[in-house]
Amino acid sequence: MSYSTDRIRNIVIAGHGQTGKTTLFEHLLFAGGVIQRAEALESGRTTSDYTPEEIERKISIHAAMGHIEKNGTKINFFDTPGSSDFTGAVIVGFRAAEFALLMVDAKSGVQIETVKLWRSLDVSGKPRGLFITKMDNDQADFNRTLDDIKEKFKIEPVVISMPIGSGSGLTGVVDVLHEKAYFQHGDALEKEEAVPAEFAGAVASAREKLIEAAAEGDDNLMEKYLENGTLSIDEMKTGLVKALAENKYVPVFAGSPIKNCGLASLVDFIAAAAPNPKTAKDTARDAEGNETPVAIDPDKPMSGLVIRTNYDQFSGKLSWVKIITGKLAADSEAFNVSDNKKERIGKLYICQGKKLEEVKELSAGDIGIITKATTLKTNDTIAAADCPAYAPLKLPEPVHSVAVNALAKKDEDKLGEFLVRTTEEDKTFRFQYNGETKEAVISGMGELQINIILEKVKTNNKIEVETRVPRIAYRETITKKSDAEYTHKKQSGGHGQFGRVKIEIAPRGRSEGYEFVNAIFGGAIPKNFIPGVEKGLVEGMGHGTMASYPVVDVEVKLVDGKHHDVDSNELSFRIAARNAFREAMKKANPTLLEPIMNLIVYIEENYLGNVMSDLSVKRGKIVGQDSTGGIAVVRAEVPMAELLRYSIDLRSITSGTGSFNVDFSHYSPISGRIADEVIKARESFKIQDADE
């Protein structure tokens, strides 16, 4: 069955690990009648956690999708992981959905990963709501959790459903919008009943806030509210839809999904008031990188974005696509804008976890799967005709890297093929050969992600892999001016080789790079040999004089030289320039440079002192710090060499609760003992590489 764009809702379920996202997803499918029973996470049979690694570890690793229908509206749900190691899956969900539902544990309150997700949603302005879950826990406290939400997010949440009791006394929830109660009965679905009399005051107070939120959505409704002091239920729904689409309020729900408690009021609200795709926009990017908003519009020619790629052992390559304009039909032809190639679209599917359901078409706003599309890859734009490409997923930089190689040389190619395919499936995972350090390096969002990938290499491909801490790509530069003259002369019968160059070198500012200045006058070096001089200089900069690292941030001025009418050629001047540079560099007080990274650490406040002390030991420079509601954010600049195992260190310091982001900042000089150790290690690497 095909659904029109206004009858589609895309909801991403996200939050800190262990907050019950998969449980909610599973029980929503049960409540929607698409599965016969809701399986427990421990059973290994949940709809969304179906890969061997998810079943074994009992955690979500990939984004999974399922859907239900309510009052003629199709609701797509994304179940996403809670660990920061798998943040790429959450970003997929955020891009695909128009509404984010963040889970908050009624005992623990707002936790670090949820704070990070909230900040990400703030950047995009995406509408979001909060589900206060696990209300059946004996230490659950709805009002305390509401206060925590107010403190950490600086909002006044609007309660849509409130719990009736808590802990073992949890019996149901009250739906504030519709003024009715839903009571739970064992493992069965909720039953609608009248609101208990003792909740009349609380419901009236919550309903007043709900009416105010609805009035914010429309000027006419605001006037009517100010005149009459209230709104009808239909007026409330109209206002709530508009206000939520503009992210003007944050609805809050309560319950215990494992008890099927709080699901009916949540689904009712999503079907009635959650933003439909028509209210949202995606982003196109032109050749110059300029971004333009694009409305999700069913009346325009077909276009869409491939948001995920994965491989299924039975169905082969699966390309997940969000349709942004028009309709995509099965057995049609599309244009891969990103690769400038035509793509034959065969069968189309939607899914319930790993189960594929064939459909004839997908409307704008819907998400489906194309099978065996040869040219499609994640972030590709497909369209009925040529059009601007959609902006790619905004993914964080990897924070954890290891160098890898197969223990058996014969397995190296097979290992490379597997790792390349993994980069297609997980865009936060990187694999590249570093020619400078002569290592194959894999990088990801944390040790857990990397370990799971390496376990798959061993289990699925029978390849034994060796890992080690990767080498650092240091640089060399100079700190004062110098000059040098070098003559290359070689005579061996017939035409010889002759070239003389004189150069002056001077330091440039950090990150200003290399600059060549041709100051030759009077034809001392003919113009046709100048390119050879510059090639030689670049070759000389490829291996510095301290530890053979590349040289950066240097100005080289060619001031004089000499040529021979017969023996001079480009090779002669290339060799002369290369050696002249090396001689000049030795006299220019060379120094080593190390890469410095921007580090942002998210931790609970009670770990702040230990984290700050650890960063000091790691030669880190604190550049900023703020704290809200028990969550501290530390910003620092830290040498890359100190962060190679930081995911492991931070986990140890914070009992697994901390997380961080990291990206490159700049290169900075090092000297003394640290420089001596780098030079010594470089000599050791040369010996190892020679042996290999």
C-alpha cells in the first residue's frame, strides 16, 4: 500500500545506552499489530537487533526500521544505538526522520549521550519529544525526572501523558490531550478507561500548558485563547501540529514499554500531531558547496538521498533511500546524480527489521530499500533527471585508530576487500593506507566499534589480524633563514650532467605551506629548467633532515645558479635543488612538529577533576569548559600522540560514562626529550620497514 506524504510520520528513537529504545520499538510494533508478541532483549529475537553481533552482545549496533499504521497514517520508527561508538546510525535516523523521540530513564534522569543528541538536534532545529521510561522501576520518579529535563535542557516540557503510580504501583497513564486513562493489564495491551478522580487537578494543570503550547502555533488561535482562556480539542490539535513542526514546544510522554504501558497515548499523539514530511526540508548542495533548503514535496519530479548501505546474505546489496520529492516507482529508471550514471530500479521494499516487504512505489517523505543497485552508495542522490545533489550525512571525525595487517601475507588482499566494504556500510569507519607511515590504518568512533569489526574479520573471513597503535605523521620545519649552494656534476662519456643552484630558505607561519619564489635574473638558469628546480625542492621537502618527515611551512627563493650549454638538463637541476635544500635546512635550525587535536569531552561533573588532571598529564591545554545540570563539557587542545588510546583511558576514568569528539587543529613544535624519542622511534620504524 502506498501512503501520501501527509499520511506519513518518520520517528527516530534515540537516547543514552540502556534506556530501553529497542524495547519501545519492539512493543510499538506489537501494539501496532505487526508482530504477534514482543520479544525481550535478552532473548536475541527482537525485530531490530537481528545481526549476530547484536544478538551476542545484546546491544543495538545498527539503525533498524519498522512501521505501523494508525488511523490511516503510516508511522516509520527508527531504532538507534545508544553507544557513542555507533553514532553514525543515529545520524542516519536524524536525517531520515522529521521527529526525534529521546528516551530518558525515570531513575537515572538525563544522561550524557542524550545531552549530546539534544545539542545535535538544536543545530538542525529538528522537532523532538521525550519519553520518560522505566516508570515501573522502584526508584522511578516522574516529577524529579521532569525537573532534571528542565535543568539540563532549559525548557518547560509539555506533558502529554503522565503515569498513574510508579514502581510496582504503576498501573497506567493519563492522556492529557484526550483526557482519558490507559490502564495496563499484565502482558496485554492497554485498555482505555476514565481518568481517576485524584488526577483531576494534575490533568487540568497539564492541560493548561498544552493549550498554551497549541496557541503558540497559530496567531488566530493565540487571539482566541487570550479572549476565551481556552481552546477546543480540535483547535488544540491544529495548534499543536503547527507548533511542533516549528519546534516551539517539547512534548513529554511517560510509561514502561516492557509493560505495554504508555504506548497508546504516544501513538495517538504521533499520528495526530507529529510533523509530517511536508512540514520539513532537506538540504541540497551545489558544485561550490553552497547549501540550499529543499522542501519535501510530492508534486515535484522524483529525487531522493541514499542514507544507508548494507549487505544481506540473501538479498545482497541494500540501498536505503529517503524520497524527498515526487514518487519512486519499482521497475523504473533513475539517474545517479552523484556518479552521473543511470541506475535501473528493480524491486522496492519497506521493512520490519530484517524482513523485507515489497511495495510498488514510495512517496515523498517515505523511506524504503532498493536492492542490488550497482551504482548506488551512501550519500548518493538519485533523481528522475539531473538536479543538484543533496548534502551528505554530517558525520563526526573518527576518534580511535589502530594499524592492522593480516598475519598471513596471502590474506592481505582479502582483508582489504572486507574493510573497504565495511566503509560502505558504516560511514563513520575509515580504512586507508598511510604511505607516509607505511601502515594500513582503520579508524572509528571507539574501541567497541573497531573490536566488533575485527571480530567479524576473524569469524566471517577466517583472517587472523594483528593490530598496534598507529604511527604519528609528524612534520619538520625551520625556525630561521639560511642559504645553500649545490652543484651537481657527473661526467661518464658523451653528454654529462651539470646544474648549480643557489637558494635562500625562510620559515613561514603555521599552516601557510610551501612557497617557491623564482628570483633568477639574466638567464643564469634557463626557464625550461626552472620546473626541474622546483621538482627537486619538493622532493627535498619530502624527507627532512631530523627524522625524515615531510617539511612544511617554508619559503624557498631561487636566487642564482649556473648551467652548461651541453650537459645541463632538467634532471641535473632537480638533483642539485634537492641537495641544496637539504644543505640549507641543516643550517636553518630545524624542528619537529606534532599534530594537535581539538578535543571535546562530555562527562558527569563528579569526574571533572580526574579528567582535567589526565589531560594535564597528556600535555593538553584547556581552552574552555561549561557545565549544566551535572553534565560537564571540557574543550582542550591535545597532541595526537597522547590521544591514540584515549577512548580506553576515558572509559576507565569515567566508568564507561564519558564520551568525546576529536578533530585536527594544527601542528605545533616539539623539542627536548619528546623530540629525541620521536627521532629514535623513527629510526626503529625504518629498520622494521626494511626488514619487511
